[in-house]
Amino acid sequence: MPTFPFERDGENFHYFHYFHYFHFLKNENFPVFLQKVMEVADSDEERDLLLLGSITTLSACLGRIYGIYDNRRVYPNLFLFVSARASAGKGRLTLCKKLVQKIHRMLRQEAENLQERYQQELGEYNDQKGKKNAAERPRKPPELMLFIPANSSTTGFFQLLYDNQGKGLVIETEGDTLSQTFKTDYGNYSDGFRKAFHHETISYFRRTDKEYVDIDTPRVSAVLSGTPNQVGNLIHSSENGLFSRFMFYYMNVIPVWKNVFARKVNQELDEYFETLGQEFFDLYERLQGSFDIRFSLSEEQEERFNAFFEDLHGKYLYLQGLDYVATVRRLGLIFFRICMVLSALRLIEQDKLPSRMECSDTDFGIAAAMIGVLVQHSSKVFSELPEEAKPVPRKNKKEEFLQLLPAEFNRQAYQEIARKLTIPTTTADRYVNCFVEKAFVYRDRRDSYLKNKH
């Protein structure tokens, strides 16, 4: 029996089918806010892009919501990298920034107000300096912001995080900006990036003030995009853990001309997303004035979660080996965080904030379906990392071969698929025998096979 069937028009779909997109997920199953985000998309890939970009962007602003995962408190923050060739449409990610633009502007205005007050107090201090009962020199105010520039120095990045109580969002549509920063001695904060994913304390030394600083429980989200080559520039080694912390989405170039004058809404997209940003800002303000909200899965969902990832773990351990296991394991945490964001966005539709929040089966199913797709996108990107970024060559035809096998097939059919992938006849036979041993494929009768649907 499949672990996670997904209903569509009365049919059962299973997560290990090779789907390039999330098109089998109906818009009406998502929170209303995300329905509005996705309804302006012109294609399946653009819909996916707006969905993933929005979920990741918004995850940076839900700090009042937490859950317990592997006996530790975790927050919704996510990392996303969209890999695509030039002109594939990844620039649409900039629209997601509009959803939280008002929060950034509010923080910048507060920073300006604090700076004005500081200058006034500094002037009063200078006037009184040397006099009896003179006040202490005022401290510089924090630089409040949501968007943290990707091209910051290491100390600059950490200082901005510290000023913002460990919270921040990095949005960069040119992956080389961050990768070039990581290549420099002054700007390699990759270690801090990795720690922030798990909310581990980041420590650094501030030379100007000769002060040792700890950033406790950092909560950073990141939305990046770039070409496939830029992934390799950013991720220098598959062993340093940065790759496994990201959701990867691989976009294809659609070789058709797009009607650039077609309209889906009666206003410019920038204005449309800023309007949606006001809706989210209202929730953000409510959360800021609220107590912390604990998120959890039901006991039944926890059992299904473990069964799902046990299957996924075994499958990719065989297909990609130990080097990819870290990605599958961290996708478990990403799954949990996606559930948190989906559940949080449903609060927009509610008048009262709860003290506890349990994931609905609908949101659980959406997250499971998304992970079933993302694990394949991550695997593709992983297979195409440059040779110096991975310990062994990994052009994984074994996985492609398995994904292209139909629901029912015989030796002639699978050998035809193998021929197109330039897989030798004997190798294809060996692969199928291994698939049977691993229960990815069942031998129904002589020269007849059934593909496992989960």
C-alpha cells in the first residue's frame, strides 16, 4: 500500500512518479494567499517558481511560529536555489520580494528614527562632555532591515544579523553574487550560512569595538537563482553540507515565444504582489504582538512521515549513494518547515491566533507531494555538479533509467529506453535485476514487470 497517495479526479497518484512540476496539486487545496500568488502564473514552471519563492521568502517573517523536530526547536526558515539557463524565467522570483517589501521598509524607517535620535543624543553628549555629571556616550543604534545584501563581508553579514536579532532574508537572482563573495577571504560566511539553517550559534569577533559576539538562534532564509554552472561556483564541495541545506528547483528553457502583452490581472504584477504583501503584513503584525505558537504534526502524520522518508532514504541511498543521504535527511526538516509555512498562511483567513497549531492533512499532503518532486530536482542538480565539487563522477543514468520506466514493461521496452540513454544491454539487465531486489520493480510473470508506484 502506498505511503502517501494523492487524490486527483478519483485517481491515486504516488510520489515516486517522476513529475517535473507540481501541476498535479490543485490550487484550491492551498491557503488562499498562495492561490492568489499562483493564479498569475503563465506556465507550470512559473507557478512552481512563484510557489517555492513565496514560501521561502515568507518563511523569513514567521519567527513567532516554531516546532519540535528531532527534539530541538526549529523555525520555518528555508533555503531555495533555482537553477536555470539564461532567459528561462527565473527572474520572476523578484516578485516574491514584493510580498515582504513593506516589512523591510518598516524596519528601515525604524532604523532611521533610531539614527536621528542617536545623532541628537550624541550632540547633547558632546555639549556636556567634560562637565560634571555628564551622561555616557550613546551607543550606535542597530541597522534594522529584512533584506541582507548577499555581497556583504563576513563581519558585515554577521553584524547585520546581530542587529536584527539573528533574523534576515537573502534574495539574490544572480547566484554568482554570493559565490563570488564566498570566494573572498573577507566574505566567506558559508560556515555561518550552514549554522543558520539549524539555528546554531554563530560567533565572531568585532574588531572595531574589540568585542566577541554570539548570535544565538539565527533564523535566516535565502532565495537564490543562477545558472547550473553557478551552482558549482557556490557549492565547492558536496561534502561541506551547504548543498543539502537547499531546496533545488531545476527549470527548463521553454522554446516558445511568450505573449508579453497577455494579462491575468488588472494591474501590473509589481503592484499586484505589493497588494498581497499588505495582506501578509497584517498577519506579520498580528504575530509580532502575539505569543509564540507551537506547530506540530498529528501522531498519524508522524508515522506516515517516518514511513515516507524511510522509503525515500533507501531509494536514494541505492541510486545516489552515501553522498546524497544528507540531502534526503535534511529534506525531512524542509518538509516539516513547509508544513509550518502552509499552516501559518492559513492564519490569514482566521480572526484569532491559536496558541498551538496542528498540521492539516491537506497541508501535509501538499508538502509530501512537493518533497517527492524536489528530491528529484535536487538529485538532478547533484548529478551535474562539476567534478571537483564531488568525490566521484555522478552522471546518474541509473536514476534516469528508473524514472523513465513505464508502469508496465517487458525486456524489449526497457532495452529500448536503455538504448536511448546509451546504457549497454547487459548493464540494463543488471539494473532491472537490482530494481527487482530493491522492490522498485516487481516481476509479474515471465518477461513482464510492474513498476512500484511509491
